[in-house]
Amino acid sequence: MLAHVWLNVDLAERPDEPEELYACAHVANVACGGHAGDDSSMRRAIALCAAHGTALGAHPSYPDRQGFGRRRLAIAPDDLRRSLGEQCARLAALAREAGTAVTFVKPHGALYHAGRDDDATAEAIVLGAREALGDATIVGPPRGALARAAARAMLAFAREGFADRATREDGSLVPRGEPGALVIDPSAAAARAASLAAAGDVDTICVHGDTPGAVAVARAVRRTLDSLAGAGR
């Protein structure tokens, strides 16, 4: 795990994705087939991570390409574990071909929230990831079932906040369709990142690759986090 609060970006979800997002990210969460992504997009992401010195993370999802992984599915825990393990293993195999490894795992969309709230789902996420990747760091909400499952499995856990999304009092994201859900002004996102980092409750801050103006937002957040890390030396 990185020593300071670091930027993670959800990537490999769109064909027109800017390369600069990989340069901004400390860790790239790469879609690996559940909600988006195929071998071609994963290979491109792996190459861009290598080119920019960005750590490679898996971004598995409910197996729901039609709904882009944004719907909770009624799926048995063993079936979910198997699906997530297959997604992570697919990315890991392509990474090995390129001489690198997947070192982070962050669930996507509805699975992320279900993993926070439901112990069986959290266990399936952690077991599927561990079976495919070994000792990868799990990225997720600061509190809840996923953090507990990672601790039981003795896996490193990175507590996450969001620079480009508004949150409710319980820490959950404001749904995308509601007013104010997206934080698209780079200065506002950077200020939000600085506040989250200063509070000491998170290890990593996310910018979504599909947020409008994501490059400018990610650039501002990365600059802020690097500045805070430099000031703390």
C-alpha cells in the first residue's frame, strides 16, 4: 500500500478513454469483464499503467454488462465469488503476459455498496479476489462488511473517499440521477480531496473515469494529494 493518501481512478470502461487519466492515477481500477471491458481494453490499460508507473487494480462487478453493474443482482454467494474470481483471474493472466501483476481490487457500482452492507456479499468479494490474486489490497468504504471481511482474511484494506461524488451522512454516494451528485468542478473536487485527506479517515480518494471533465478533475486532485504528501515529509 502507498504511504500517503493516493488517487485511484476507475478505468477501461470506455473506448475513448484519455490516456492522461492513467498518468494522473496512482492506482488504476481496470474493468475486467463484469460490467465493461474485454481482453483488448484490459491489455491497453495494462500497457498504459506500465508506461506511467501506475499500479494495476482489478475492478470486478456483478456480471451485468447490460446494466453496467449498477443494479444489485440476486446471486448466490458462491456463484458471485466464482464470477468475481474469474474476472480478476482474467485480468491477472493478461498482466502476467505483460510481466506485471494486479495488486489492488475494488468492487464496482452496486457491488461496492452491497459489499459494504451485506456480510455474505463482502465475503464473496474477498474470497474471489484472494483466490485469483493472492494478497491484493482491497479498496472499499471505510466502514462496513467489506472492511471486516478483509480483516478476517488478513488482507490489506484501503479506506476510500470520493472527490467527484457527493455523499450522504452515512457515507453512501448520492445516486447519480439526483441534483448535486457529481462534483465536476476541478477546484471543488480538489478541495473535497484535501478535506478528506486532512480528516485522516481515508487512505485513497477516487475519481471516476466517466465523470464529465474527468481529466481536469483527476489532474487537480492528484496535484493536491501530491502537494499534501510533500508537505508531510
